[in-house]
Amino acid sequence: MFPRLFTIGSFALPTYGLLVALGFLAGLSITVKLARRLGLPAETIGNLAVYCALAGLAGAKLFMFLFDFDVYWNDPARIFSLETLQSAGVYQGGFLLALVVAVLYLRRHHLPFRKTADVFTPGLALGHAIGRLGCFAAGCCWGSPTKAPWAVIFRNPQATTGVPLGIPLHPAQLYEAAANLAIFGLLWRKVTRAHAAGEVLGWYLLLYSTARFFIEFVRYHEQATHLGLSLTQWIALGTLGLGLWLLRPGQLKTAPAT
């Protein structure tokens, strides 16, 4: 756990913020590169990535407020606290709002949705993997207590995320980072070979939703459960279903590899 890279006077550079920024730049680089390879306007795609990033941040925080509504309703000051600022929020909320922004942007610029989504998803998985390392450094999105030999213990009192110190926990952030890195490798292999438009997006939704569904069982959160599952898991089941729908047989004619 390393929440701050360095401190100069009253200024401190948070590790989480730096890694999120690096994750965005890495994902943007991959996306623009793929856009050029697949014949899409790189500048337009780059602008879309910025809009989606802003929408993703807003959506993640908004869903966090909604999921923990009672917490923030009883203590509204927490909305503007450093803990809330450093918290990653609910990733699916960010993804869904970014998806809405992307659809509106693509319609305005007359770009093919599925082909553009295929260009975005490998970079999204890579950026998410790097961002989760930031979560681990900050201590947010921590796992549940465990006696597993690979458990991690956070000890740094500089943490402002509420992570319990001195208790062995599942490294849920690292589980998700590893899953996203593996998904990135699979998607990169898929997108650079012959595939149907929307197929790479379908695989991303299927793979990430499955990973997130199971990781939620070892994550700590304050969400209420419904039929034994958290709201995040129900969203994961929904996006998994969407992924299966995109991958259904006979969806589209396979495009040539580039």
C-alpha cells in the first residue's frame, strides 16, 4: 500500500490518481492505434475517448452514491471528502454512462457503433488493469478478510479510504487487475484477426462480467444484497447477457483481418 508517491509541503501526489492517468493514456494509445489499423478517423476516436473517460468518472461516482445512498444521505459531507475523491466508484456505472455518451457521439459523427466499440475494448481492459493497481496503492475497493496465504495487510495510516489496517484481506484489486490484463491479451488477439463487428465487444462483456461477478464474492462493500447477490453482481449478469447476445451464432459476416 503506497497512497502517496511523494509530499512537498502541503502538496501530495496520490499514487491512485497517477496510475488512473497512466491507465487512460495507455488505453487511449491502444485505441488510436487500432482505429488507424481498422480505417477509423483517429482524431475523432481520440476525442470520443476523452468524452467517455469523463462520463466514466461521473457515472462511477454517481452509482457509488446511489448504491450507498443511506451512507451519504446520513453524512452528506462525505460526498466532498478525500475518501470519496480517491474512491474508484462503481465501474459498471461508469461503463454504462460512457456507453450512452459513446452512442450519442457516434450517431452525431456517423461512425459504426460495433466496429468502433471493438476498437475501444482492448484499451479499456488495459487501462482498467492499470487503474486497479492504483486502487491497491490507495487501499480502496479492498477485499474481505481471509486466512489465505496470499492475503495482504494494509498498514499505512495515510490511507483515507476506510480500509481496515492490520487485517489480512483478499487482494481483490489485484484479482481484478490480473483478470483485466488477461482479457486485454485475449481481446488484442481477437481484434487483430478476422472477426465480426461487435464480436470483440461481446467477448469483453462476457469475460469481464464473469470475472467481476465472482470477484464480488471476496470484495468488501456496503451494498445491500438482493437474492444473495449485490447490485454490482446483478449488473454484471445483465452485461454478461448483452455479451452473449452480441456473440450469438449468425450475428454478422466476419470481416477480414487487418
